[in-house]
Amino acid sequence: MNFPFSCSLISRGMVKCMCMRKALCARSRQQQTRKDEDHMKKFLSLLLALTLVLSLVVVPARAAEELTVSGFDVTLPDGASTTVENNTQVTVNAKEDGITVTEGSNPITGATATYKWSVNGVVESSVTGHQFQKELTTNNETATVTITCEVTYTKDSKTGSASASKTFTVNNSEVQANNAFVTALSGSIAYAGRTYRPDADKKITAYKFTGDASGATWTVPSSLDGYDTITITTNPGQNDGSLTITGKTTDSKKTSVTATFTCKFEAATVSVASNPTDKEVIAGGTLTLTATCAAAPSDAKYLWYVDSATDPASNKTSSFTLPSNTAVGTHSVKCVVMASDGVTKIAETTVDNIKVITDTYTFTVVPASVTLTQIGQTATLAANFMNTSTSPATPVTPTYSFVSANLNIATVTYQTTAAPIVTLRASGSTTVTAKATYKGKDYVQNIPVTGALIEATLSAVQNGTSVNYSYSDLVNAAQAAINKTYSTAYTYETVYSLSGVTQVPSTTAYGVGTSNASYNYPTGGSGYLYFKANLSGIGTAKFTATVTTRVANSNVPKTYSVTFNVPVTPSTTTYADQYPEPVAAYGNTYRYYVQVPSGARYYYVAGVNTEPVDWNNGSTQKYYPTTATANLYSLTDTNFINGKCTLYVVTQGTDNRLYCGTISVYQKNYNINYNGVAGETVQFAQSDFNDFMNKVAEARGDASKSKSYPYVTFDYVSFSLPTTAQGTLYYGGTAMSTSNSSGAFNTRTKVTNLDSVTFVPNDKTTAKTITLNFTLYATRYSSSSTSRGTTVSYSGSVVVNLVREDIKYTVSQGDSVRFDESDFLSYLHSTKGYSSNYTIDYVTFDQSAVSAVNEGSLYTYYSGYNYGGSVKTTDKFYYSATASQNALSDVAFLASRYAKTGETVYIPFTIYARYGTTGTGTRQLTGTVAIKIGQTMNFIDVKTTDYFYNSVKWAVGKNITNGTSSTTFSPYKSCTRAEIVTFLWRAAGSPEPTTTRNPFRDVNAVTHSSYYKAILWASQKGITSGTSTTAFSPDQVCTRAQIVTFLYRYAGQPSGYYSNPFKDVGATSEASYYKAILWAVGKGITTGTSATTFSPYASCNRAEAVTFLYRYTNGL
């Protein structure tokens, strides 16, 4: 602020006024008084002005007391949302009711409200009322707009303010759709047939190839996933410019979309770099040319032509090596880059002035060999590389390299100079490879290095502890080492003196030792070697000493330099077991990461499943608690033995001491496990694969364990093809194969319903487990705003745990079943490598895993209440037993009364087979007897007096059929055709069909799985041909004539003469059944429904069915 006066003016006025009042002059007093009055008026005026100014500047006026506004907010109209589409007008209302204005604690009424609106902080001065309307727009996919209202209440010059906001999300569907279209087009836009991808700014850089056609232009496919009617509306052709592409979405909205790209062309060029860079190589050396062509696709071919050659070199990659037999002289090499079609030329260039010069160089190293006798001893090599084309020869400086083949024995320093130094580290032999490289050619010389040491090893010491080695310890160790090294044990070469025990300086990292030990014969020795191991050192501390010996009957001493090794080992401790989560690596491979043990600063692995000889192994790679999981030590499936891996590790504790011990790491996998029987169907379940997906997804972080975002959804599974030895995988009844025909089930089939997948293990497999590999594909959704998920895949395995059921029996609780020797002979002959010429000498059984109380026992014989002893593993049961031998046919299994119905008892056996019928069995064949605890004969509708009692007992015991409930058999219930052939199939041993061809449309492998194989088998055996060429009618009731015909055909339609006692069976009217009925009656399989009637068209009930089978099978 500017004022019309200043303090300096006031001061001068006051001084002037004082001076005037004091002045004495000749003027009159009246005049003087008038002047004084004028001055006083001016002074007072100035003083008054000053007072007013000070009142404004120094003491401001009292401000109006502030008002407090509460309860203010902004609202939207009913039904309005804060998420809107582009170009939408929104309305925001300032709240007018429920506003409280107070001064201090006193409410204020009658205050006047004024409103100020702003959008994203920019004031909209044109709107001052309580309602604000604005059209929201954005050129981006989405934008955030905040509308703020500030209200000010005024009463009696007193004011108070409050503000409130609403934030809107503005979506531009058109931009979103166009951007999605841009993404979809990426990788599909082509110029001259070559695909190019736009960058983030929708710029496409394309290359013009030398061999492009004159009419080359831009193209796109007419449809893509989610889009069709794709058309280029603006095509720049072969010029720089804009490329506009339009299309429509394939969804119900048929949204029109547009994508515009900026196209820029660059000429395709190729550059070639040479190594050596001066393009000069010695004859026989290597000159490499490397081509770089930014325009070339990954599958481009590089054609190299030497000089005027018309055919390119065989190598067609971007790197080319000049042939080693290229003649001395100057050459040129042309590089032509071609597209993968071998026709379109991309670019070419020629490298000139490539010189191949004569080899006039020699490389020598002296000494030609090195022998060192003490640890730490060094030898300096001298390398010379000379050009002999001059006289005298002149030295040349090549690139040197000196490398030791075994760094534990000798190391090399200054290895890239002409004077490297070799240092001995341990006893033994190695080679230092000397190489001089000059103008593309390597000159190599091998220098043998020998460590001629006598090494003696003293007892080990744990780190952080100390030990005293007496002079006698040293003498005895030296004597043993000399005997071992020079084989002097029988020449009586004995140690006569020991002195100068000194530590090798390079080994003080493991501990420090001092020695006053000495020995002289015959006066004796004294002193000791004291060694204290460091806390953090693991390795071998070394000491050298001078030792003299004398051979018996000789006074000539021998002097040796002996190195004493002191092994420093870590302190032993124990570590907690670990159960790491598997992390997918590649294919079906998982990694298991080992964490740092509790309380350890770090660890390293010295051995895996084998205790290390040197605990210092692996010490260069330490793993810390702060190490990222992916960088920790990891195991793979191959490291585990029966699910366990033993790691021998070294850790550093908080006391700085090193400790060693084992970590037992147990394998955790997500295999899907099923139990199965060789030759029988194993059913897969969709729920098991869903569980696998969720567990692996949570372990990999693809899914949240809290069941929120992210999450995964199941898509499909693809299987690897099992081997024939493993078995057959089925999907919807179709066997997996290598076929590519329509409807085939192969490795590319996307299996979406795992409930329709089954696996039948090879019935001859000897494997205890079968592993079937698969890959599960799922979609991962990262957040609720993600409409399109990303595809993830998880590799896994179905593990089928198998048991063998080579010979099967069924027995009821408390009942017995006798083994049939013919079953064992059939098993022998069905096994590959055992022809019918082989017979059984004897069989042994192992029932050690069978519970006598809960399952039952195997006896040497059993009949009613009489039974022999319990079978031991050493008992032999002969197929053709003499009076003094146990017979195989007498062996019986007595089921416990406490055995559970439905469970199976497994008893392994070994057949001792022989070729022919004489001699002792020498070949061994193992197998398993499977005894199923079947339904007991406690059927209330089957009495011991019924004609079919024994037949039902036999059928239930043979697992041909069960009861219709736990207490009923329903003997008079009619049987269907499917049931009858299933009974017959089971009685025949449930053989596999010889072909998978199914002629019947009304029989399906999935829907009719319980009798599918039985019907195929019966059809293939000629037992039945169905009710027509394409129908079997499985649910049709089977007649008495049909069942005996099935049996007759199964028996091979035997010939014979049988009389006909039946009036209702005619040779013509029942021609298709006639012979079968007479055969069945003649064989005693049935006697008819009366003496003169057979009732061929009457339904066959369950009692009749099992009785016919029983009589036929047992020859009754």
C-alpha cells in the first residue's frame, strides 16, 4: 500500500516546527504567532493522518465471527448412477434440507446460501444455483470426473462454508470397442503377406523387400475371433500413410468398430560384422561373419556365397564361418537374406577384402612341464609367439589363455599374460592348457603339472574347537604317508627326524596352528602341534614339515617334505523336516524350494541323498532368508526316493559357527489317485480334477485361498497317450489312439467331462502303479473388472495304484472256497513265455499280510469242520501230489465271520513251473489270488430244500450274480437277455472281447457299461447274433429256449443223438432251438417244465438261469 507521506517527512516537519518556534527574528510577534498557528495546523493534520494509517496497518479491524455449516452434501436424482456413458448429461443437486448453521454453539437461522460449482477443480462460474448439470465426455476408454459444490452461508456479514463432491466414471464404449478391435488385429495385419504388429501408439513399421511384387499392399483377414466383415477402408499401399480398418463384432450387438494405424516403410538392409574385425585370418583359422537384418523374420534363410560361387554354403543361418580350407589370398563373401519360401529376397550385401594369410607363426611355452613339491609353491611359465616370416623372427602379441584342468590341484594367475604363475594346491596331477589366439587361429600347448607331495591326514577337528597333536601323532602319520606313497613298508624305511612344522599361509582361513614338535632318533621327541579351528571355516588346514628317513642297514638319509592335512568339519546339529509346495516348472516337472532352517543365517547344500566327503562342497552358493523363493535351492521329482529327499547342508548360526546336518524334505504333489485292478475299469471323476485345479492354482498364486479374486474356472483336459503295456484310456467309450480321424480320442482332444473318462489297465501288467500324465487348462480372472480372463495350464498326473487279481474266487462270511488247480494252470499258460508244454510242479503262498480275525485264513485243506494247518510260506502244494505231498487242489480259504462283505483278500503265490511233466520246477511265475468276500447265503427266499439252492450258492460264490438285496435272491424273477449273457460271460471268466466293434445300436459302452463287454463277447463268440443285425434288445425277457441255445452255442454246438420227449418242441416250428433243447435235456441241464412239455417261450427266471449254468459248468 502506498501512503502520501512517510515517517521521514513527519520527522522533518517536527524538527522544522521546533526550529521555527525557537527562532528569534525581527518580524513582529503577531506575524510569528500566525505562522506558528499554521505550522501547528499542519502538524495536527499530519498527526491525524498518521493515526488513521496506523489504525489500518497495525491494528486491523475486527473480522466477522465465522459460522459453522454441517450436514451439507450433494445428491443425484433417483436412479442415477456415478458410472455413465460418454456424452451423458448428469445432474447434481446441492442438499438444501437438514443443513445446520451455528455460531459457536448457537444455531443461526435465516442465513443466505450461495453456491460455487467446479469440475475437476475448475470453477464453473456460470452456475450459481443449487442444481448443476454437465455433459461428461472423454476421448479415452474411461475417465474420472469429480463435481464439487462449495456452499457459503451469510448472516449479518458473518459467513460459513462447506463442500461436497460426487465422482463419476465416464466410459467411452466406442473407444473401448475400437481399442479392443486394435488388440484383436495385432498380429493379423500383413503387408506383402508378412505380418506386422503395431506399437503402443498404433504405429506400424514395415519393410520393403528387394523381391516384393510391384503390387504389394496391406491385407487383413475378413474375420477374427469375435469380429467379422473386416475391411480395409483406407489403404496406403506401398507408401507411408494411414491404414484404416473397419469391422463388426459377432455378438448380438453387431457393434461397428474402426482402427486407424500410421504406416511407415523402411528399406530392408543387412549388415555383416567380422571376427576378427580386420577381416584377416591365418590359413586354417576361423573367421566368422555375423549378419544382422532387422527386417528378416525368425525363419528367414541366409545364403552365403564365397567369391564367385553359384551355390550357397550349406549353412543357412545368420552366422557363417569361412571354410578352413579357403586358399591364401583375398576373397569376398556375399550374404543374401531370403524369406522362408526360398523365393522372396529380403536384402543382400557383400563383404570384400577378406584376407587369408600364410601361417608363419610358432607358439612355445617353457618349461614344457612343471613339478612342485610343496603346497603354495609356484612356477612361472614363459610364453613366446613368433612370426618366422622375418629374419630374424619377430615377436607378436596374441591373446593368451592359460587354464588349469583341476583347480583343486593347481591354479593359474596372470592367465592372460605371457608370464602366468602356476601355484600348487594339492597333491596330484593336472594339465594347464596354454592357448595363443592370433588372427582367428588357436595355437595350443598342454603343460603337465605334478604335485609331488607326501600328504598325511590327521584326525578331524570341529570348527570353533581346538586340538593338540603330539609329536608321535605327527611321526606316525608321516611314516604311514611315506609307506603309502613310496611303497616302503617292506624296505624298513623309518622316520629318523621331524622338524620345521609350519602352517601353509593360504589355509589360515580354516584355523591357526603353532608347533614346537620335533623328533630325532634315537634321542626321541617332544612338543606338539596346537591347532584352533575358526568358527566359520570348513576345509583343510595344511602344515608342512621336513622329515628324514633311513633304510635298514644304511646310514644314508632321505629327506622329504611332508604335508599334514587337518580336516576342519562343521559342528553337527539337527534340522526340522520340510514339506515344500510344488511349483510348476515346465511340462510335468515341479520344483520344490528349500527354506533356510530356523535360526540360521544361511545354508548351502553339500550333498543330496549321499553324505559328502568334503562338507565344503557347494559353499560357493549360499541361500539366505531374504532370498526370493524362486532363487532358493530347489529339488525336482527325480531327487525324491519314495517321496523323501535327504539334503546334507551346512548352516551358519547366530554365533557365527558353522553347523552341519540333514534336512528331510518330503514331496508334496497333487496327483489324482485311484485304486484299480489289472484288467478292470477305473472310473475318473470330474470333481477330482476340479480339486486338483483349485489346489495347484492356490499354490501357484493363480487363485485366492479366501475364495475371492483372483480365481480360476475349468476349461478342459488333454491326456498323454498311455503305452500299450499300461492300458487303454477311454472317453465316452472311445479308446484313445494316435488316429486323427473325426471323432477320434487323441492327445489333442479337449476333454470337458471327466466323468466320461475311464481307464482299463493291461490285465497282464506287473506294475504296482500306472501314471497317466495330463494337462489341465483353465481361465484365470484377476479382478471383478476383468471380463476376459487369461488361459493358464497345470500339468499333473493320475496315479492308478494297482493290485493283481490273476485268479479270482468269491466266498461268503464264515464259508470256505477250495482252490482249483486248473485255475493256476490256466494262469500259467495265459502268461507270455509259458507254452502249453509247461506244467506246474508246485505252488507256494504268502498269507503274511492277511488278518485271520478280520479276513480269514488259508488252510492246507478244509472240509466242513475238518481242516489242516494254516498255510506257511515254506509249504509246497503240488499239482500232481503224491501221498506224502500237499495237493494244490486241497488248499482252501476259510473266510472269517467278521470279514466285511465287498472287500477283497489278496494272497500272493509263486508257481514253480517245469518244461514237460517230469523234473523239478525251476522257472518261477508270481501272481495273486483275489478272494472277494461275497454276499452270504442268508436269502430268505432260498431254502436248503429248494432244487436251486446249490446253484444259487455256486453262482454267488463265483460272483456270477449277487442277490437282488442283502436278504433276497428273487429266484422267480424273470431274466433279461442282457442278464443271461452277463451270467454266462462271468461264468466263462469275464474274457475281454477280441474286437471293439459294436454292431448293436441299442447297446452303449457308457449307458450299458455293466453288460457292454458281455454282449460284445457273446456276439463275437457266435453265442447270439441279436434280435436283428443292429439290435440286441438287452432289456427283453429271455426265454427258456434262448438260454439253452446260448449254452449250446457256448459249448460249441456239440453233435449227438437225443430223443425228444416234448410235445411243444417241434423240429420245424422250433428249428432254431430244437437241437439246443434236446442237447440240454440229454445232458441233464434241464428236464423241462413237465415230462412232456419244455415251455420254450416261457420266460427264464433267475433260479432256472443259475441252475442251467451250474449244471452245465459242473457237468451235473
